[in-house]
Amino acid sequence: MKLKVLGSSAGGGFPQWNCNCRNCDGVRRGTVHATRRTQSSIVVSANGVDWLLVNASPDLLAQIAAHPELQPARHTRDSGIAAVVTMDAQIDHVTGLLMLRENNGPLPLYLTDSVMHDLSTGFPVLSLLEHYCGVERHRIPLDGSSFGIPALPGIRIEALPLSSKAPPYSPHREAPQRGDNIGLTFIDEAAGKSAFYAPGLGALEPHVLEAMRAADVLLVDGTFWTPNEMIELGLSKKTSTDMGHLAQSGVGGMIEVLDSIERAGVRKVLIHINNTNPILVEDSPERRVLAKHGIEVAFDGMAFEL
Ligand code: MLT
Ligand code: MN
Ligand code: ZN
């Protein structure tokens, strides 16, 4: 199984278009030791030709251009993206669906019922796409059973519901539903290896920890270093918890959670990093703390072979 990070940043990207925080301003001027990042997305493949796009970010076209392996060029109109899965209905994970409207035939899309509802009501992108390529809808099971995707033979996928919130535009924003937000485990059956992906992970419930302990690669919520990061910078009134993200530092934070996972050879990687997070600066004290705990920071183009 091949897994590639197309975008390692949280919503807004790094730098964010209108942000002049220390990180965004610094990376723009070249005064901090940091690399630009596009918005949250990965691709997974069994054969390196047919890929499952996991989340369709607003930066999708630039991401495709940056990854020639996504364009096998077998026909005049062709793409290596064989299917798409969306893990929630957030703007940074679904806007790229509009960029796939020229697809040859209905776009195979895997999603939960509640995400399907949001994408048919608050942000009716599925209805819009009916006027272009159309969408072949596949319901993601949340009963613990795994599912497969024809273009990825030998790879099983398990979805687990995460406690989080639907996007601000959702008609059920204040009434969370099972399936608003999921984590995914990709299992290569022949290799006996798996990767767990959860860019938004607000709370570490027992079933989530169990999935994390079983994986060989962990790609987990790296949004914020502290719960009050956005508030302290005067950029928001919301804590990380309000936004459905678990901060890295402090008691009960992601570093502590990852420390409790002792599987031999496991890769611990933070992804979906907000542009305010000091871990983006490669020579920062926070980055040294991560290194001490054996935790990596995802970057666009980071690749895994399992
Ligand atoms: C989030 O995960 O909280 C998002 O990045 C927010 C957004 O896309 O605006
Ligand atoms: Mn996000
Ligand atoms: Zn910023």
C-alpha cells in the first residue's frame, strides 16, 4: 500500500491568504525556517496507478499538479483518482469536489449519511455535481464492518465515528450526529500493515485509542499546540476543543496520548497543522519536544510504503 500526503495544513493553508501571524508572515518573507503547506488531504493506492483521494481540499488542482503519479495519461481525458472519500463535510475537505466536475462519468464518492445530508443541504455540492459528472454515492458503514473500493484491491478500510461537530453551515451543527466526522484505518491485507488517519480528533475515546494502537502509521490531528492558541493570538474566540481538535501539549494532550502507544516500529505523525502552530517552524523549541517523543510533522509530499 502506498500513501501520500497531498496537503498537511489545516483549513486556510500555510500561509493563509489573509494571515500575518508570526508563522504566515515569516514563511512569506523567508524569515522563519518553515515550508508552505496546502490544505488537508491524502491519497492511498494499492498499485501506484489508481488512487483513492481522501478528502478533496480547496487546493486540489495544485496538489494534482504537484504529484505527477496522479496523472497516468492512459486516455485523452484521464486521472489516477479513481474514487474519493470525505471524512467530514468541512469546507477544507469537500470544496475540491467541485474541481472534479469534468470526471469521466459519475464520480465514485464514499461518505457517511450525515455528511451526505450536509452536502445535499447546507452546501449542496452533490446536487450541483448532478449537472456535471454526477456522483456515484457509496454509504460508509459505521457498524464496525470494513469496506473495500474496487480500484484498491487488497486494501480494506475501517471507519470509526469520532465525537466532533458538523461544520458551521450544517443544519445540524448544534445537534451532532454519528458520522459527522470519522477516522479511517487503511489495511493492506497481504502485507498485514495498516495506517490510521484522523485529521480532526477532538477526543480520544476508547474505540479510537484501540484503532490507534493497532496501526503501523498514525496520521493524527496536529492542528494546535495549545488549546488557547487562536485566542492568545487574538484570531478567534474558540478553543481547540470548541473546534473539535485535541491540542498537542499539556496534560491529556496528543503528545501524552502518542507516548502511550508503544507498538514496535510505529510512525507517529501529526497532520492537519494550523498555520498558527509553532511546530511548523523547524528549529522551534516545540519541534524539539516532538522529536524527543519520536513524533514527526507531516509535509506536503510525505510518502509511506506499507
Ligand atoms: C477545522 O478542521 O476546524 C477546519 O480546518 C476549519 C475550516 O476548514 O475552516
Ligand atoms: Mn479542517
Ligand atoms: Zn497565520
